[in-house]
Amino acid sequence: MPRLSGLYRFAPPLDASGNRMRRDGRSTDGWLIIQCDPDVGRYLRRLRMLERRAAPPLADPLWGAHVSVVLGETLPDPRHWNDREGRVVEFEYVHPPREVDQYAFFPVICEEALEYRESLGLPREPRWPLHLTFGNFK
């Protein structure tokens, strides 16, 4: 399986100004993502375009290519929250890419991220299994 790495980002901002307020009025304060290099998303979107020339183009997600680890969940044990900010983490992704609703993604395998969820008192698996979002149709 292909391997990538990214950085743990807690309460990731939605824009360059540092804004964390979402369109639905909630914030990203309870979110944790693994943020990939911007070139990863560009590369994966380009490959999709080459494979599916008639498909509509994908836009870059707000956070760029990323893996959502904690999705605004209430933490039963927040003692370790934010202690991995900026730390590099590796993960594997599974082909083929999938498209659901307005998002394009790959399923992800990352034991370290799942163990971290458990250390926060969260269920090992998030409500949406780990996945690398690399584009959307918005």
C-alpha cells in the first residue's frame, strides 16, 4: 500500500487569517487532522483528472489533503489533547479512491492515530473511518 506522512494539526484554521468558525456556526476547536503537503492533493487531483477526463474537476478541500482523526467530538479524557501538534505521522492509503456525496478520498490505515483517539477516551474508530480527503465538488 502507498504510504504518506502529514502533520498533526489541532483546531485547524479554515483560512489564512486563522478563522476557525465554520459555515454552520460551529468551530474547528474540537477537530484534529493530519495535514498533508499541498503537493499531495494537487497530485492526487491531477491523477483523477487523467483517469476520468469526463468527470467534473475537484476543488482543494479547505484544509488541503488531510485525514480527519477527531471530528468535533467531546473528549472524555482531554489530558493529552494538543500534545502532538506539528508532529509527523505516517499512514497508508488504500486504492481505489472513493467518491461519496461531494468528497473524493482514499480509505486510510493509521494505527498511531487510532491509538491516539483511544488515549483521549474516544472510540477507536471515528464515526467515519479514517480517510484521506483530497478533493471535493464544492
